[in-house]
Amino acid sequence: MRVILFLSCIFTIIISNAQDTLTLQQAIEKGLENNYQIRISYKQVEIDRNNNTWGAAGRYPSISFLVTANAVADRYVDPTLLLLAQDNLNDSVNVNTQQSLNITPTVNLNWVLFNGLAVNINKARLAYFEQLSEGSTTIIVENTLQSILLAYHFVLLQKEALDVLNEVKNLSRDRYNYVRIRKEYGSAVTFDVLQAQNNYLADSANALRQEINFRNAIRNLNLVLAEPVDKNYVLIEEMIEFDQVFALGDMIIKLESSNRTLQNQYINQEILKKNVSLSKSELYPMVSLTAGFGHTYTGLYGDFENYYWDHNGYRANAGLTLSYTLSNGGNVRRAIQNARIQQEIGELRIDEMRQALYNQLFNSNEQYNIKRQLLHVADVGIESAKLNMQIAEEKYKSGAINSFNYRDIQLVYLNAARDQLQAKYNLIESYTELLRLTGGIITEYE
């Protein structure tokens, strides 16, 4: 039995050493590096950055190269030979064939010189689209960072809960062995042994269930970190305890200036303003420059003989075009009006979002303060419950209380330990939510 226990301990040590340790900072680095949504959003930022050029806005001319080819085949009869053939019916007439090939390479230029400042407006819109894409990436990073923090601490929560249940299970096992010894000496009855055994079995089952919860929490952490599902980490940090008090006025200022969702809405509102200006640019005339240059090459040969090339000369053209839409059924005015309505809708959405964020900030701040107090209560409760269980164990062994009273006190300690762990996790959850709302979660864990 001792050999088996020794080998089991050695095997456990080997397995433990084979596991990788994971700090909170390492988890953040892994999660941000591996997250698929962040990687996709970075690609989208590259696309919008590539689009943010003057060429995409329409400032530069377009130059095209064109080659046209035209082939002609002519069949004809020499008139002199035709007259001779008519005098002598036995003579045959030769039919001649001549082919020609015209090749004309041309370079054309088309350049819009003025179209109501639409080029500048488009360039500003492209810059805003790039900023909006970067802001969306920041939101994904913030949400991912919050998920990593909560997943990491949830594993710690489940691990400490498992430790508490194992501690209670060990106490139940010791009490069960103690009652069995007492029964052998005649100071306990079978009922006491069965009760201690049932408590020990119940605590063992609870520990096994908690082991499953702990394993599931590890797998959920692997999912957040985009790591293999069977990856097993040993978390070497403890749950963070916060006791910081936030000033509501300072958080409101940070929300207005740093909340990424609200900042993105401001950028989107600027895009809507540019859409109005872009629609107004249709009211102005458009001036464009066209130019072209070409050269024609002609190849001639008859009956596939005497082939030669000839240069037929150059061709160049240039023109300046002024176009102005006098009327198109009111489409331009209608587009301007619709763009202004979209801008007004954007302003309403900003007000709606700001109100929702303010409400969320007030609720989160109040919950954070309440959860701070609940954690203080839980800390006092676990200290009291632990001391009470130690006293109860001595009283139970001395016969001052029965097994039912001792079991009740043991359950009180178990519930107090669970409440304390849950209070720690709830406080971490509220703290990270406040950091995200005020735009400081990336700076906090940079």
C-alpha cells in the first residue's frame, strides 16, 4: 500500500512538472497574439490603410494603352488581261489577291481637374474609414482583454473552490476514521459511523464535481487564448483583490474622451458630414482633360509576296471638357437632403449611445462599490467560520457537541469560503467592466 502511494505521488509530481506555468501577463500576450478576430481586424486595417491614398480619392489622371488591328483582303483582276481574255476565249484570267494589316497603338489620358472638391472630400472620408477601422480593432482588443482577465480568474476561482472542497473532504475523512476508531473501542455506535461515512462520500462527490468545473474552466481559457483544447496550464498567480475607490466625475470625463465605442461613433458622424459635402459637390460643374497619342503602321503584301511595312503618320489630340448638369429630376437635391437626414440620425444615435453608456457606467460603479463591501463582509465571514470550525472540532472530540452540530458548522465554513471566492471574482468582473467603459483597460494591462 505504501509503495502504491509512493508511486502515485511520484507520478503526480511528474505530471505537474510536465505542465506549463502561465502568468496573467503571459495569458494576455498569448490571447492577443492568437485571437482570430483581432488578426482579422488587423487585416481590415491594412485594407483601409491601402485605400487611404490620393489615387483612390481620384486626384491623379488615368492613363490607358490601346492597340487596334485591322486586316483587309482584296481580290481584283488586271483590266488589260481581262480584255485579252475576251478576244481569245481560250485564255484564262488570273485573279490577284492583296492583303493589308493596320496596327495603331494609342496612349489615352483622362484627368478630372475639378469636380466640386470631391477629391478632397473623398480623401478625408478614406482617412476617417481608416480611423474607424483602427477604432473597431481597439474595441475587439478591449473585449478580448476583458475575456482573458475573466477567464484566467475564473480558473483561479474554480481552483480555489476545489481546494476548499478537498479541505472539507479531508476533514470528513479524518472524522470518519476517528469515528471508526471510537466504534472499535465502544465509544461510538454504527449510526455515528454511517453518518460520518455518508458525509465523507458526499464531500468526495462534491470535490469530483468541482474537479469537472475546474477542467471546464481550463478548456474555456484555452478557447479564449486560441490554444489547443487539451492544453493544461498551472496558473501561478492568485486572484487579485481590489479596494480602489473611483470618483464618478473622473470616470465620466474618461468615458467622454476615451470610450472607444463612443469615439467610433464620433468618427462615423464625421463620415456622415463628409457625405453631405460629397452630395453638394454634384451641384458644381466638372472640368476634365482628355488627351491621346497614336501611330499607325500598315503592312501590305500580294499573294504572300513583296511584303513591306509603311508608316502612315502620327495622331495626337487634346481636349478640355466642361460639363454641368442642369436638371436630372431633382436627384442631386434629393441626395443632399437624404445625406443631411442621415447626419441627423447619426447625431441621435450619439445621444442615445451616450445615455446608454452613462447608465451603464453609473450601474457598474454602484455595483463595484457594493461588491467591495460584499467582499469585506465575506472576508470577515470566512475568518469567523474558520475559527468556529476549529473550535467545533475540539468540542466534537471532547463530546461537547454532537456530529450533527459539527456537520452544520462544517457546511457553514464551506458556504462562507464559496461566498468569499465568488465575491472576489464578482469584484474583478466589475473592476474590468469599469476599465473598459472608461477606455483604460488596455493601458492598465499594457
